[in-house]
Amino acid sequence: MFDLECCVRLREFRPKDDLNRILALYHDTRVAPLITEQFIVPRGERLKDQYKEIIANSAEMFCIIETIPKKTAFTLAPEGDTPQEKPAEKLVKDEPEFVGFTALWQFPERGHRLSTFSLVLRPEFWNKGYGTQITKFVVDHAFLYLNMHRIGLEVYEGNERAMAVYRKIGFVDEGRQRKTRWVDGGWKDTFHMGILVDDWKQTRENLLQN
């Protein structure tokens, strides 16, 4: 697992624990329009099976995002009444909280070294800097350790927050499909973005110079 500075970690996928949490994201009307082109309807075991299959067969990397448990110290009073007894200190760990998931999806021809990036966060964790740090980490990891040549992604109209993050990391606008999705009583566009290893290197150099 990978611990990030923003107090979250990326860990391996555990189907028994994680599938219901992923399913809940598709039942949240704030999240679902941002992650699927399909109609927003109740989903069940079929979606779970689809996720297990696609993760097993098509994920270059799939990570669950959760908070890093904090250790809290409590001072316990002595059990006895004798003055010699000193208070004891006990450390208690918080339970990790599910934040979302991130993935790099491989293309059928892995030799081309292309992948598609995705990131989904619960609304409680929006606008707190998690998206930027997680995206940067995954992109860095892909180019440094997974030998990727290109990473692409799709963003749906209405998710300007995500588009700003991706541009900050170094993604370039590559195209726009008009009126591809029906959401909230109207048609929305789909935006395509991508980053090449050369773009990534240039972005890193610019950050170092500044």
C-alpha cells in the first residue's frame, strides 16, 4: 500500500469489503453522473460481478483509497488507591474510512504502453486537495514504475473541478464529444484529455524551476 501526505492511503482491492462501498457510489446522485454514461438506476450483484471481472482482466493498477488511521493517546486513571500507582497511557487507532478508488485501465495491446486513468471520491472528500495529490501520485507512479507512455481519461461536463486538477498535473485537452450523455434533464458533453511521458517530464521540470 502507498501512504500519501494528504493522510490517505492507496491499498489493494478486497472484494468482500469493497464491492458494497463501490456500489454505494453509483447510488449517490452527486457521484454517479460523473462516473458513468449509463442511466442512474439502482444496481446490485450484476455491477459487483462486472467490477470483479474488469479489475481482474483490465486493471493495470486498481487501488482503494482510505484514510490513514490516527493514533489517539488516552490517559487511564490508576486502578488502585495507592499513591505509587502512575496513570497509564493507552493508544487507540481509528478505523480507516473509505474515500473512493483510483485505477489505471490497460488497453488490449499492452505493448503500446497506454492506460486510462480514473478517480472517484466520495463527496465528503471533495475540495480538500485529495484529488490533486492522488492524481499526481498515480501519474508519477505510472511513468516511473509501470513504464507507461501515455495516460488518457474522460471527463463529463459539469466536473470542472476535476478538469482543473488534471490540467494542473499536466493533462492536455484532446477533444470534445458533444451531447453524449443525458443528465439532469439535459444533454452533456464528454471531454477527452491525455498526458504523454514527455508532457509529464516537462511539467516536472517547470515545477522544479519555479
